[in-house]
Amino acid sequence: MPGEHEERAIPLLEEELHISKFEAVTDKARVRTIVEERPERIEAMLSRGVLEVERVPAFREVNETPSPRQEGDTVVISIVEERLVKRRFVVEEVFIRTVSVIEHAEFEANVRVMRAEVERPIHGNDTGRE
């Protein structure tokens, strides 16, 4: 039968891939931490307060004992004396002030340093330590 077309079915194939995964140990390492102490020199500028005490003679009559008072950065304490005539006199005033002193200081202290040592199984020419 010339001129007639024969139909043929060609089967098509399709492949499907399925991926599965799992955990596997591929390498191992042991890590140790080591804490070492080493002395270290430390320098710092330190500030400290020093009390200055100044005694100032005073001779003035008062009716009652004055309370301590603040004058700027100074605390003033009046020293009172009672005399035979039953009158009070300030005989001295004590001035106390804090003065800041800055000084250079050096001292030694132990400093702790941590380092890690990693060990791996030996593979070929590898020594196993990092």
C-alpha cells in the first residue's frame, strides 16, 4: 500500500533520580585547651586622693559651737574652748581638703593565656598535630 502512512508508537522513557543523604564521620580531631600563666609588666597612671590637714589659729567669740562646714573642696571643723567666764571662743580651725595626686605605677601580674592543641589521626605524611 503505497502512499499510506503507517503509524508506529515509539515509547519514551524518563529516568527519575532520588537522592538520599546520611551523616557519616569523615574525620576526627581531639582538641585540648591548655591554660598557661606568664608574668607581664603593667604600666598605668593612677590617681589617688590625699588629705591635706591645715590647722589655723583663730580667736573669736561664738554663742554656740559651730557645726562643721563645707567651703568649696574644704571641710572646716571649729575647735571650741570654754573659758571661766562661760563664754565660748573658737581657738583653732582645722581645714581638711582632698588633693588628687596622679602618679605613674608599674607592677607585675600573672596573665593567663589559653591555647588549643588539635590532634588528628595520622594520614600519610601528616604529623597529626596543629
